[in-house]
Amino acid sequence: MTVQEKEILAERKEPPAQPLDEIHWFKRLEWFRMFIIWGIPLLGFIGATQVPLHKKTAILTIVYYFISGISLSAGYHRLWSHRAYTATAVTRFFLAFFAASVGEGNAYTWARDHRAHHRFTDTDQDPYSVHKGLFYAHFGWIIFTQDRSLTGRTDVSDLKNDKIVMWQRRNYMSLFVLTAFILPTVFAGLLWDDWWGGLVYAGAIRMFIVQQSTFFINSIAHSLGDQTYSDRHSPRDSVITSFLTGGEGYHNYHHEFPMDYRSGVRWYHYDPPKWTIYILSLFGMTSDLKQFPDNEVSMGAHQQRMKKLNQEAKGISWGTPVEDLPLLTWAEYTERANGGHHLICLKGVIYDVAPFVHQHPGGTKIILSYVGKDATEQFFGGVYAHSNGAENLLCGMRYARLVEETK
């Protein structure tokens, strides 16, 4: 390629996205999306001031919260984004059907963006990188118009070949209105005559709560908690976040082992989608539940612990390394000890115990009686088996090492 051709291509490149404070940010607002994630919930909360919450409607709201949230997490996320398991057509249909009630778009777009998030985590090609700020990662990337050419590309051929995914994509808006509002309204209305309650609580407010729990995955789960398996990227593990996100809070594990159908790897980790997928497998509705080998999971956790310990060790003074100490013969050692230095030999290493003589728990006379001698046997159990703390204290008192191990 010639220099001229390179210059032409450079001129055609899209300019980088401008920070929101440098442009008229309100011109980039996606008003329809704003209405979905803020307008409808606002109307719902206003309606809640006028519509009493009946017990049956409250139960419906909670049950539908779990149905819609698990459908999104087990369907959009673990099935279609990560192919963590296989599901029958009936299972896939119900997941796609009820996940539409959350109002986060169709399965195809959701999974496409999420695959880019994993492939390009914490980079400019990550569609909701937390490095662009918590607000952006939480929902800023949704409510502001984005340049799609800046989002990393991933292979979505399997999604295009999934008839249920493409059917849901074509009919998403109808499914959204049906499942988010009509279904809970009619259910509560026909069964216990609470039409408005079904719309307000099981519809609008329930949708808002599930949306926010999902948004927490992109923001809080990348900011709060422990990096149990890797600190190369921002995802973190947190039991608090797991409850906030409906079971997606063990996010460091998930980013390290994304094709595992579990987010919480331990049986006691709060992870309703994991339990649902497993229970469905008992009835043949899901299969091929992928799990990363336990040994490699433990290996990753161990490596991360060692990395943290090594970082911590850098802030600890371990004394002069034995191999860096000056060499003394036994004669030189005894000469210096007899000359007034409080030197004691242990296992071929000579220590200057002068700073500790008057602090010795056994008294000054005992420690001085071994100056200029080999006190190895006495120190390590012959007289008293000293503690690990005592051995560590000696690290800072290293003075020299003997040329030979024997006198």
C-alpha cells in the first residue's frame, strides 16, 4: 500500500467518540430507550401511590421477577451468549418469550454485545466498559447513541442459525408489550380482579427491578468484590453483588471461565439460574452442562493467591539474604565475638543480637552465654524450641555466614 493510499484511508476513519461534556450530550439521548428504562418505571412508581398492593399481586410480582430474571440470565446470557449448555426447542422458546419482558432488547443483539464485552473487556471496543465510568457501564451505553463501528466484532453465526432467536428478534416489540405488561395485567385481573395492580407492580416496577439488577452486572460486578481467579481485568466476585444481580455476582469466576453454566461455582453460592438449568437437566430440558475442571479452577485461585502474597511480600523486610552476607571463618567469628560484638552462630549464619540482648524473655545471661559459640542445638529445642516469630526476628539481625558449616 502506498503512502497516498494510507493517507486516504486515515481520512476515512471515524473520529473518536467525544466525551459527553464536550458535546451537546442531550442530542445523543436515545429517547425511546429512556422511556423504557426510566419513563415506564416512573409511571409505575407514580401509579403505586394510587394503586394498593394486594398480597396476591405482591406474590405474582416476586414470582414474575424470578421468571423473567432467570429467563434473561439463563437464556440471553448463559445459553445464547456463552453456549454454556444445550436446551430443547421448548426450553429455548420459553426463555426467549419471558426474557422479552425485561425490556433489554432481543436475544440476538444482547448476546452479540455481550460476546464483544467478553472478548474486549475493559477496552474501547467493550460496549459497556467500566473504565468509561460507572454511569456509562450501568446504563449510559444504552441511553446514549453509540457508534457501532467502535464495538468489537464477534462471530454470531450460531445465533443467526437459531430459529427461535431470529423469530424473537423479528417479533420482539410485540413480545415485549405482551410479556411485560399485558400478561401480568390480565393474569392478576382475571384471577383476583387487580388489573391495575398487575400492570403497575408485576409489570412496570418488576421490569425496572430486573433491569437494574442486570445493569449492576456491568457496573458493580466490575467494581466491588474480590478478584479470586485473576486481576488482569476488572470483574470481581461478591456475594452482595450476587444477590443484587440475581445470581451473577461471582463475576471474576465468570470472566475467567465464561463457558461454565455456573456463575457461583460452589453449591451454596447464590445462583438461581444455575439451579434452574440443573433442575431442567433432570427432566431432559437442558443438557451438556459445561463445567470447567475443578483442578484448573483451583489452580487459578491458587495462582491468584500466590500473586497477592508475592505482592504483599514485597512490602515486608526479610533482612539481608543469606547468600549476600559477607563470609567469615570460625576464627574470625570468635575473634569478633570476643572483641565485644554480641555475635551468635545458628546453622552456619552469624547474627548480631546486640539490639535484643536486654529484651530476651529468658534473661540477659542466657543469651550472652552463647556469644561466640554455635547455639544451633540450644535455639532449636535443646534448651528451648523458639517460635516462628523468634526466627523471623533473627532475619533482621543477620551479620555474616561461615565459610564452612563445621568449626
